[in-house]
Amino acid sequence: MEKNAISILEEIKSSDLIENRVQLLTRLSQLDPQDNSDVPSFVESLTTLWEDFTCLDISQCLLNKAILPVASKYLALDRPDCSYYFLAFGIKVSQWCAKHLTMSVMSMEESQEEEHSNIFFQLLLDYLRFSASCFTAIGNICFMRDETSAVSVRKFVSEQLNLTKEVILNAKKVESFSSEIFKAAQVVIDSVVRLCKEFSPTVSRDMNEMNTNGNVERARMEEGNIVCNLVSIITLGVTSLSELGMLAARDGGNLVTILNTSWKGVITLLQIDKQTLASKVDVGEIIKNLISLIKESLRFAAEAWSCSVKETISATEARRVFLPVKFYLINAVKLVALFPNQSSMVFKDITLCILMISAFKVSLSQQTHGKSASEVMTDLLEKTTVDLLSALLNAGEITQEFRLTLLDSLFVDEQCFSTQVCKKQGHDSQTKTSLVDILSLSVESATSSRVFLLPRVVFFQSVMRYSSELEEDAKLAITRKLQWLLDILTDEEVYSSVLSSQLPMADGSGKTIIWESIFSALLLSLKALMITLSSSPAWEELETFLLQNLLHLHFLCWQIVMELWCFWVRHATEDMVADMIDKLCVFMMSMSTSETPLYPDSVLRRTAKSICFLLTHSLKSLTARVYKNISTESRSESAPDAYLALLLEGFPLNFLPDRTKNDAKKQIVADFFHFIENFSEKTSESSRYTVQGAPVFALSACIGILKTSISEIDFKTLKFVVALIQKLRISKDEMTRDHYTEILSETLSIISRNEQLYTCQEMDNVITELHRLFISETNHHHHLNKSEPSLALFLSGLINYEMPETETSPTSRAVWELYHLLLKKRHWALVHHAVAAFGYFCARTSCSQLWRFVPEDAALAFDIDSGKEAKTERFMTELKMFLEKEQALLSTTPSHEELVLLSKEGMEVKATVQKILEERKRQSSSVEAEKRPNKRRKLPEGICRGVELLQNGMKRINEGLSELRSYESEEFHKSLLNQFSCLEDLVSHLVSLAASE
């Protein structure tokens, strides 16, 4: 049999006819290879038979195709002495196939070449299967200590991967073979990965020896190129497979199997020896390639969905787009986790990718046709996108400084945003930056672009939601960005979106997607972060954040902070909460000595507001504890003002025990009557409070808190109003008038909540005086505008007041004209108060001539667009719409008009906060300036003693002057008095200097 194989091979070599060679090769493939003793030489001869040049006709392909079955039979012998020859055979065949593939693709359109092409592609399939078997054989034979073999293996792997790349690029052009070719290419990729994994023990062992034995062993091993060749093969596999993965990704989803196999292979190879490969492979570039694939997928979807006629994007279509994106993200996460140091070099690209995904989600959630797609995106990408950041934050190799730098680049301060970009945006859909444009932004331009404002907030919400998976250092870094969150919420665009927009998010089980307002989502995520930090060293950082922002001036930020405080109160121990409340009360009482309780934005009032908010969400025993500490029975002089501040902020009196509550109410009523009964006296001042009129403010707040009328309030209140208005009218001091106006507002509020007062005879005088103050006075001061909301409340209570509907009645005319005054107001807030009051009055009054209450030039009577052509009919229509809207369920989707109004409101709130901060800063500076000059040197003891003697001497001189009056001349007496007066002034000055020390 051996002679037959050798003789047939010789016949093949000597034959010039292709057909004879093919027939002889077919016979040779049928022989048993076990009988051949000189297999290496035989395999080498097969390599020689394979021609280098590409064939010009079908005959050469037939010959080469016949060689492969023979080679496959001998390859199955697993002969170590043949491995080198099979590698040489494979290298030659791979190079030939690559060249022939290019030629075949170019000539496929020629009909006469169709049969030739078919034969070649069948040959190509056979060879791809053969090469996969070669990888298996190489892995089964341990010969990598041979440097020559290692070089050959590297060359073989290189040629196989190059051929696979060419096959994937051109296989789709051969429809009849494409599916089979892709399957064969996948097997080759798997074989390359499997072979490299076979090398991994050798690589690890040699690298350990190099690290253990030092520089001598390292130099010896590097000189032999043993490890270098092994690492070079793995590096080649990583580079080539990542390229194949990129090709497969850009094929439109037709090469899913190749895509999965390639990127899975990249991750597998990089795990073999991370320390060695870190210096050989550009992992950062691979991550950037994955990011580019993510951007391309999103950009393709954005272009397709923007061109559609706003048709609803189906969940199926969305999954088709976002599943590949998730795949790329998962691989990027694995790479970042494996090589954090190299990944940190491309952190700006990573952050931009994260922001683009978040921006895509936000954009879809704001469009009706994109709701389903945003739900799918949340389900598939939210957690994985957070994992991409977490992988870098959790890495032990990176420093805390880098973590903070990374978060600073992701969550940029507001002042870094470009104002130029802002001008192009807003809530106008026609000027909004399109998704396609957003996905085209560079790393540099993205940092200052305002289009990422809301996406940054949304992503920060996701990070907090999944913060339990962060390491301790990462938790601390995230906690330090909480202040950034509050700062960015004051931006008008973010402010309006947080209050009006909704986001899809996973429910507690993580299985269902629900819609929550961004505000609610932020609160839920912040609470999740609090739970995570409760057992973390970063908890102290969170406590500092909560304390620093307890009195935040921006109401939205304050609301969020207080929700977190209440969350803490509900879960902390009773002793801990009580201790915190006690400290807040001490702080509040210290502020009451220097601040008035009537200024809503003062530190005193804001502290009281925070305490009251906490009490309403705490155990009722805490309310009693606070009341006991800061009740008017306290010996502290500052306690009454602190108590008043609490009442003005809604102190929960209903939480007090019934007896204590009744006593508190009685005390407030008693203080009120004491004040109004003594108001007309020249020295009318309260014995408990430092603020004039404090009992009125306290009673008004008390009625509002208890939400009930107080029967003890009688006609004396009406007499007090008359006296107050008369004092207000004749007062010349601006500050006094302003304070009286505040007292009047609170008194009118008290009256409006006590129906029995409208039946008193004194009500006629009250109405007359109000008419004289608001209407008849020619010198109508601007400070009266503050009382108009309370006036509206007072007028709405006139449903219980009997008045004749005749022109001759002065009180009726006064009421009509007061309503005219309010309904003419054009400020939106005053319009709201006036219309709400009039609507309430109309629904309950017995008056039949309601038209008398409406002026011809009422604000709602004018045409909205032109502001002209006032009509009573239009007013009644607008009134009806207003009342119906008050009872309607608001839509969860904000209108364009609502967004614009919210944005303007956000700007005004932000400006107000800034103004208060600047005023506080100015006051603080002035106080410091006053303190500096007052610092004097201490006078010597002798001077102080001398001044004291002078003072005593002045007393004795004064006594002597009284004795002179009886017998001295008037002229002498007058002269002596003048000189004494000068001396007295001088001594008084010296006394003041001594006393100041």
C-alpha cells in the first residue's frame, strides 16, 4: 500500500494532464494513510502540487480541490512530525484562496465563469473546514517550545484570519454559498480562539517565571522569542477579531453569528493574560470602535425615525435597533472592567457615549410616537449604560482623583455650558437640536452643549438608582456630586422638564416598565442612594449635604432635600430624630434674636419651615416636644418670635394632645384680643412678641392650620379693622404704612374664615373703610397691592352679608367697586385670586344682578391676542372656562405653552434666589465692616479711674448750681450754666469711651 501511495504521487508529479492528476488524487484519497511511513515528505509534496498562481480556467480549481481530501486524511493522523508541513500547506492555500476570491468576485458577472466560480467556492468551503481541523490538530500537539513552529503558527493564524476577513467581505455577493461560507468562517474564528486558549497556560507559566526570576530570566526568555511569539499570536487574534466584529456590525444585522463570535473571541483572548496584553493591545481603540458602533446604530435609527410621518415606533422595531447597542455596551463594559487603566485614557469618549444614549432616551420619551421605543430602550440599555460607568468607577487600579475628574466631565457645572448653543434651543420644536445633530457632536463640543443638560440629570438619576453595585470609593465620589444635582435643577430648562416631563423606569421588581415624572424618579433614586449609603463610610458626606441644604432658597431643591430628611426621619431611631430636632430648635431660637419672623426668606423662617415639614412627617410626640421647648411659656426672650415663625410656617397644632392644643389656641386668642383692645392706645405693644401685630399673624396662621373658625372672635375684630384702616390712611411713615398693610391682610384673612362676622352690624363700617382706602383715596400707595389677595378672600365671604341691590345703597356700591378694582387687575396672579373669589361668590350668593360686580374693562373681557375690544360676554366665557379648568384633570403631557411658562418661572425663581443671596452677602459684608472700626485699645486703669472721678464731680457741681439760684444774679447764673453744659458734654464723651472697653 505504501508503494501504491508513493507511486501514485510520482505519477501525479510526472503527469501533464490536469484530468489525470485529478483522477490520481482521487485514488490517493481512498488509500489508508496509516500505511505511509514517510508522511512528512508526502505532505510536503502535496504543498508542492498546489500551484501559487491563480488559475485561469476551471481545471486548476478541480486539481486543488482534489488535493484537499488527501491532506485532510493525513491531518487526521495527528503526527507531531508533520505539523510544520501542514502549517506550510495551510499558509500557501490561504494566500492562494484570498487572491482567487478577489478574482472570482470580479468575474462573477460573466456567464462563462459561473461554473468556475461554483467550483472555487466549493473549494473555499472545503478549505475553511480543513483549516478549522488544522487549528484542532495544532492544539492537540504541544510543540510551542519550538521557535520555528511558533513562527509558523503565527503566520498560519495570520493568513487564516486575513482569508476569513476577505470571505466575510465578499460572501454576500455569492448568494448560493453565503450561508455555508459564514458558518465555516464562524468555525474558523472559534478555532482561533480555542487555539489561543490552549496557549494560555504556557503564557501564564512563562510570564510567572519571568516575574519570579528577575531580569536575567526575562532577558533569556525574550531572547528566545518564546513568550513573544505566543503573545504575538494572541495579540494578532485580538486585533483581527475586533476588525471582523466591526465588519459584521456594519452589515446591517445579517451577520449576527459572526458578530457574536468575533466580539466574544476578543473578550476571551484578552482574559488570557491581562498584564502582558495591556502593553501589546490598544484596548482604548477597541473601546472607541465599540462606541462608534453604538453611535452608528443610534444615528441610523434617528435618521429613519425622523423621516417617518410621526408614525408610532413599534416595540419590535425598537428592540431590533437597541439589542445590538446593548451587545456593544456589554462588550465595552467587559473591556473597561478588564483594563481600567487603558480605558481611563478614553474616558471622554465613554462619557460622550453615555450622554448620547441618555439624550436619545429623553428625546423619545418626549415624543408621542416614541413612547414605546423609550420603554424598550429603558428596559434594554439603562442598566447596561450605568454598568459602563460603574466598571470604571469600581476599578481598584484608578485613583479617587480620577473618579472625581470622570464625574466632573459627565456632570458638568452649569457655568460651563455654552450660551450660544442655548440661543438655538428652547422649547420650540422647530429650533430644537435634532437627534441626528446630537449624535454627531464631538467630545469637545459636547462638554459645553446645553442639549445634554437634562440627559445628564436623567443619567445621574439612573446612577443613583443602581448605586448599590458601586464600591465604597465610587459611592463617595457619587455622593459628592449631589450638590451638582441641586445646582443644575435651578436651570430654567431643567426646572421646567423636571416638573412637567415623564420618564419610563423599571418598577420595584425590575420586570415592568412604568412612567414616572422626572421629579418622582429623582426622589426614588435619591432614596435608593440613601439606603445604599446607610452602611457606607460615605454616609457622613450625605449628612453634610443634607445639613448644608436644609435651608436651600430654591423651593424645588428645598422640597427634594426635605423629602430626603423625612425619609431619614421615618427610618432613624426615635432618639436620633429627637436629638436632631432639638438641635434645629436651638439654632432657630438663636436666629430669632437677630431676625424678624415676618420675613419669609430669613434664616429664622426657613428653619421654622423645615422643622414644620419634618414634624408633619414624624411622630406626633415630636410636635409636643418642640412646642414644649418653644412655647410662649418659655423663659427665653426669643421663644415667642420663634414660636410665631413656626405658626407662620404651618406648625402642626393638630398633632398636639387635645389639652395642649386647646391651651395653645386659647393663648393665641387671648393675645389677639389683648392686642386689638389696646391698639388705639399710643403705646400699643404686645407683652410676648417683639413684632407689632404679632398676635394677628399668629391667629391668622392658627386658623389656617386648624382649618376651622374660632367662635370667640367677635365684632371687636371688625372695630379693630376700622381703627387699623384709619391709622393706615393717616400714617405718613412708609415703613409704618407697609407694616399696617401686612396686619390688615392677615385680619381680612381672619374675617373671611369666620362666617359669623359677616352678619355683624359693624361690617358696614368695614366695607366703607375698605372702599375709602382702596377706591376713594387719591393717594393710592403701591403697598396696598399686597393686601389685594386678602381683599379677594374677604369679598368672597360676602355671601353671608345681606346687601340691597340698589344704586342708592352705599355699601352695595362699595362692594361692586371693590370687585371692579380686583377684576381690572392684569397681573396673572391677581387675576387668578380675583376670578377665583368672584367665582366662589357667584356660586353661593343670593344676589341676582351679578353683572353689577363686573366692570366693563375687566381683564378677562379683553381679546387675548390684541388686548383690545373688551366685552362682558367674553369675560363670562373666560370665567366659565376658568372654573371648569379648576375641576378638570390635568393632562400628563405638558403643552408647549405650559413648558414656556414653566421655563420663564424657572428663570424668575433662579433670579430671586440669586438676589437674596447677593443681599445676604452685602449685609454680611456691611456687618463685618462695622465690626472692624469698633475694635479699640483698652484704656489704662488710671484714665478710667479719673473719668469716674470726673463723673462724680459733675454730680456735685450740679448740686452746687441749684444752691446758687437763690442769691446770684441772673446773668452770672446763665454764664455758669453754659460753661457747665460744655463741661458736661466733654465728660459724657469721656464716659462713653471708657464704657466701650
